[in-house]
Amino acid sequence: MKLQLLLLSLLILMFCVPVGAQEDSAMVDSLAVDSLAALPVPAPVTDIGLSDLPNDHGHAVVVEWTPSTDDGSGLANVVGYQINYGLSKDGPLDSVGFVPSASGSYEHVGSKDENDRTYIPDHTDLYYRVDVKTVDGRLLVSAEVAGPVQSSGQWYNTGRTAVLIAVALFSFLTIFYVQQAKAGKELYIRPIGGIEAVDDAIGRATEMGRPILYVLGLGTAADVATIASFTILGRVAKRVAEYQTPIMVPTYDPIVMTVAQEVVKSSYMDAGRPDDYDEDSVHFVTQSQFAYVAAVNGMMLRERPATCVYMGKFFAESLLLAETGSVAGSIQISGTDEIAQIPFFIVACDYTLIGEELYAASAYLGREPKLLGSLKAQDWGKGLFVVLSIIGIILANFGVESFGALFEVAD
Amino acid sequence: MKRSTYLVFGGVVVLFALSWIFKSSVLEDGVYSNVWEAFKVTLAAFLTLAIFSFLYKDNPLYKFAEHLYVGISAAYWMCLAFWSTVVGNFIPRTFESLSAAFKQPYQPSSWDILGIPGNIIYIIPVLLGIMLLMRLSSKYGWLSRWPLAFIVGTTAGLNFVRYLRSDFVAQVSSTFVPLLGTPDSVSVWSSFDLNATGPVVALLSNWVIFIGVFSGLVYFFFSKEHTGWFGRTSKVGIWVLMITFGASFGYTVMGRISLLVGRITYLFGDWLGIVQS
């Protein structure tokens, strides 16, 4: 009985409180309306300036203005500014943006696609109007429509000058050292542990009479890691052709398969054994990540390769491959530039090429002038990075930040 | 096949049937569950377990699941490529009648070449794709080298600038960190505050960045043998790398465990109904 009374009283309270709150709310709303009505109408913006946005695709305009004199004066009657745009001075002008109070500029960036609703035509007269928006939602139209202004694209983005200098410098270094290598100059590359083991691993496979499994990873033919892997595959395939050891190259990407077939075929021809080349040794499996791994794992346990080489771009399947290879009793050599996968290869494989060592390995094995030259250019690039960083750190200690601004790149 | 193999296969078939019947006959609000839904759940659970059986050793069940997975995924990606690239991208830009047939909105070209609609340019990638397919022919296989060269060369050229910008130029300014504090932060050492967002921790972080970046760069320097002070710095670099890889390993393992949790939840929840999924 007491519980029922308590519940009934709670129920009554539930209906009473909102009524009271509504009454209070109504009182507050009434006060708010009264106070809003007392606010003076803000002054319009002045000095509207229009200009083409620099370093863009040609479909953007910068709108600048002097804010309303009432903005920030303490009257709190300016909420912000609404920017309107049209193709004619007489209208219609559509709203394209809103900025809060105290703002004095707006970048109207549109699409270059004519079918897009945000399209802004280039080399066409455009007109803008900036309205002051008040607290109660009233708009105060500015004195006149500004314009015309025409947007146009620029051929050169000055914000990316640092990239241009870096490209020019790096290209010069690469070409210089490639020419040096072609001229016969000896370009030293320090020994890389994992690569020296490749020949031993191939010999092991030949002695055991078991095949070699070469996995190019899940990258496309345009990925740098895959391109480096092609060079290593060529070297491995040539050795394999000389020793007449079977090789299996299951691929993830169809285009990678075609390139790999070319690489292996030419390696067999270089070794003087074109008839030994089996086209089925390089085959496409599937373009689904874990289906590919399932198939390769099955191959490992059935064919029992003596050596597994993983070179290229790998993702979540890296440990699946490496662990299965370990169960199959294979010696495993891996190399990838995927930072998240390197730890898995390090713990599960016998030799691992970390990041740039994969690219260096292709130069080390192939000894082609172009590869050696680009590796030298990279080392010079690292040296330059160190020198610039030392200068920047010294200046940063003195509070000089302008040096760092030189390396900022615009979008 | 051995007798034990027959027994195992027979057991699997019986269990599959029992699971299907059980899932089909489970009452939900007085209505029998859909038989087809029960088959799908049972099949998914059994394929999951077949793949998991690889943990024991390679077996016919795993082989079946593997081949099924490979075949279906290859067919799926082929269909996806056709409907997204040919039907979704090529046909709407070039053939109005075919666009209507495939119920795709026709996208006419906004420009033309001597009266020919500009979208005719999309024929070029189609021709390159056909040339790539010539790979299958022993006589005309050489034609596939041209589109391959185009793909590799174009991507390498685009990536050259992209990587130089993001991995080199943008990284340079990030290493401009004060190691002794700026003239404005003289009070850093006067108030030894170990707050994570404080100036002391920021300064220590700067030193970690400095040592890590420089020693790492020395490790990846291939033009000089790693001996003497160069070799010692390189060793510091590899230590920094290994510590980073260890942290990355732990973080990634957490993600893999979450994938396993998803499958276990499916088996115990959707299939067996033991846990609330």
C-alpha cells in the first residue's frame, strides 16, 4: 500500500515538474524575445574584395570583407556572415557558405565537374554578396553586390616549390651516379645478411630435391616493393635454372603474374635453359587476401619446399605464411616495406630484409648501373636529410621557425 | 582411403546434418526457422572449423574449404570487376543504349574532338586491356608488354613525386625540434614538471626523435661499411627499430585477437546459440 502511494506520488511529480519547467521555459523564451527585440540592427560589411584563389584548379574564389562595425562591439547582435554567389549582378544569388563572427574572409571552392552541384565555371564573371546574420536569424543585406571576378587555374603551384627542388636534386643525383656506374666506376654497397643467404638457400633446396617457393606478396606491379621483388626473383630464377631446381611462384595479382612470367622466362634463357621453363610454375591464384594465403599454405604443406622467399608487400597474412613455412621445415627469407608486418617476419623467418634493405637487395643482387646509381642517390639524400635536420635543430633551439616553413608543402 | 578417413568423413556429414536439422527446427516465437538460413549458418560454421583444422595438420576437409574459398573468391572478384569497371565505369561513358540496358545513368561528354564525343578517349584503356589479354596467346603475347610498361611507368612516375613529398620533404621539417629548449622556455629546468604535456617530457621526446631518426638513418646507409663509430651508431639504430617493431607487434596482435573473437562469437553465438551474439 505504501509502495503504491509512493509510486502514485512519483507519477504526479513527473507530470507536474515539466509543467513548471515549461512555465519557466516560457518565461525564459519570453524574456529572450524581449531582449532580442531590443538589439539594434547591425551595420553591413564594407570593402568586399574578390580575387582568384591562387595555386588551385581554377574553380575557387577568395571573398574578403571588412566585418560589420558592430561585430565585437559588445552588442552581441552579429552571429556571422553568409556568403552568396551568382552569375549575374541582378541575381539570383545562392548561399554558398557561412562563417562565424569576427571572420573577414571565405574561400569559395567549387568542383570542376560541370555535373556537380558545387561547380563554379572558370573564366566567367562571378558576383558575390556578403550578408550579416543576426542573433534572431534576420539577414541584413549588404549595400551592393561585389564583382565581377573570374577564377582561373594556375599551371604551377608555388606551394610545392620545395617538392620541385627535391625532385630536381634527387633526379640529378640519380642520373649522375647511374652515369658513373655505367662508366664502370665501382660503387660500394655494404653486405646485406639476408641476401647472402639466398644462394645458400637455393643450394639447400637443390641438395634436398625439394622446390623453392617464391611469394611476391599482395602488391600490384606498380608498387615499389613488388618491383624490387621482381629483380630478386630474376636472380633466384637464374640460380634455380642453373641448378635445375623446381620453383613455384603463386601470384595474387594477374598483372604481377604476367611480369613474373616474363622475369622467370628471361632468367631461364639467360641461364641457357629455355626448355626447362615451365609456364605453370608462375600462376595466378586469386585476388582475395585470405583465399590466397589458404592456397599458399596448402602448397607449403603438400609440396614441402626447402626454401620459402617472401619479398614484396604483405599485410595480415604475413605471419600465416611464415608460421606455415616454419611448420613445413623450410628456410625462410623475407623482405617487405610494410612496417606493421616486419615484426612478424623477424620473429618467424630466418632472415629478414627491413624496409629499404629490400630495395638495396635488388641493387646488390642485380648489380645493374641503374639500380646502383639510384641507391647511391638515396644515400646522398639521407646525408642531405641529416645536414638539413642539424641546421633546423640548431635554429629551433634559437626559436627560429622560418627555416621549417621552407619545407611545408601546400595541398 | 583408410577406414579411419571414412569414419571421420561420415562423422562430419552426420554432424552437419544434425546441426542443420537442429538449427532449422529451433522455434522462434512459435514459428519454425527458415531451412535455408539454417543451412547457411551450418555451412559457415563447418567451413570455419574446416579451416581451423589446418592448425592440426593438412587434411581433406581443409583442402575442400581452401579450394572452395579460392574458386568462389576468384569468381567473385571477376564479377565485381566486370560490374564495377565495365558496367559501372566504361559503358555509362561511351554507349547510351547499353547504359539504358544495364540501367546505368548515361554520362555524356562535355567536350568533343572534331565532332566526336570526348568520351571516345575511354576506348584507349579498353584497347590496352585487350592487349594485356594477348598474354594468353603464344603468337601475340608480346603485345602485352606495352600496357604493362604503361602501368608500371605511369605509377612509378606518379609515386615518385608523391613519396618524395610525403616521406621526405614533409618529414624534414618534423625533425626540427629543440633539444635544449627555446629561449622562451628557459624555465623548463627551473620547474621540473613531469606532466605528460609539460615542457620536460616534450624535451625528452625531442631527444628520442633526434636519436631515433639519426641512428636509424645511419643503419640504412648502404655506401659505407658499418665499422667504428658508424657501426656503433648503426647498432643504436637497430635497437630503436627493434623496440618499435616490438610495440607494433603487440599492437597488431591485439587486432588479430579481435578477428578471432569475431569468429568465436559467430560459432558460439549464431551457430551454437550458447552466447548472446
